[in-house]
Amino acid sequence: MSIFSFLYVVLHYFTLCKLGDEMKKDRRAVYTEMVIREAFLQLVKSKPIQKITVSDICALAEISRPTFYLHYEDIYALVDEIGENMLASAKLKDITEVSMDNPDELHQVTLHLIHVIEKNLQIYKICVLERGIATQLPKKITEELNGTLIKKWAESEKVDTTLDKSYIVEFIQAGFNSILSCWISKNPEKRETDEQLAYIIENLLLKGLMGFALQKETAK
């Protein structure tokens, strides 16, 4: 074996070792962040978010404070990441592929959003409904709506282009959140099903009270 071949083999070996170490670190980082998130979400079920401390999270996650700060600047950064993950799972960009004239497609999108919120109910309540902690989530939801749903409606000439889009965004967000808040506050046994809730949201946001008035007249 020539000296060049030998050096190539040695270099290749150390490169693989380095990649292996980095993969191990990545797996450890993913696991650590997962237990931090799970500990926080567990704590938020039993105490107000304002009273949760980094020490509380570390004790439940069985990690040290330096380990927590290695991954997150503070609890707000942690909440923002959880909120961003929730927003990503909502896949709002997919709404731009939905036909606003197709009730079935629109219903599936609404139903999907309800399911995402149900899976992240504590964070949604704290960050969006109650605004119990300063996070970027409400602002990012607004930005996503502007870049997806509102943009889609504007391009399909569903919205008057002379109207300030911020009114539409505020109306959609406030209406959606108010309906969700009312639904969440109900006794779980008396809540409408996800399907029924999606129908209510679609009719009130797209047709207003007339959506139900027309249905009643049609039923007659």
C-alpha cells in the first residue's frame, strides 16, 4: 500500500468517527429536548405557566440546569419552539391548494386544524386564547394566515382587494379562537364532535349567521 493510500484510509476512518460522534450528539440533543418539552407540558397541566421554573422542568426531566440552558435561552424560548412545532404541523401552506368552492376540501382543512389544536391544547390555550405568556405564536399565526389563506382568497378574487387585509385576518382569528374557547369551556361530555365543530366554524366564518338561517329555511 502506498503512503497516499494509507493516508487516505486513515483520513477516511477519522472522518467516519467524527460523523458518528456528531450523530450521537444529535440523537442526545433530540432526546434531551424531547424530555424537556414533555416535562414542561406535564407541569403546565397542574400549575400556572407563570409559576413554572426552570428548576421544576429540570427536576421532572431529570437533567441539570446547565443542560436546559444549553438547549433553550429560557422558558419563553421553549414555549416558542413548541408553538412553532404546532404551527408547522397545522400545514397552513397546504390551504393554498384548497378550492374555496369545494366544501369537502374546506371541511377537511378545518377538521385538521381542530385535531392539531386538540393535540396541543395546553399550549394553544396559554399562548393564543389566554395570552398567559409572552410568545411569538399569535404573531406567527397572523403571518401564516396572511401568506396562505388570505393570499389564496385575494388571488381567487374572493376578497375585495381594496379592503385592508388586517381586518379579515383579525376577524378569522378572533372568530376561530372564540368558537374554540367556547367549545373548550364546555363539559367534555356535552361538547360537539370534531365534525360538528368544524361545520360550525365553517358556516359562521364563511357565511355568518345566514349560514345557519339558510339551513333552517332549507330544512323547512
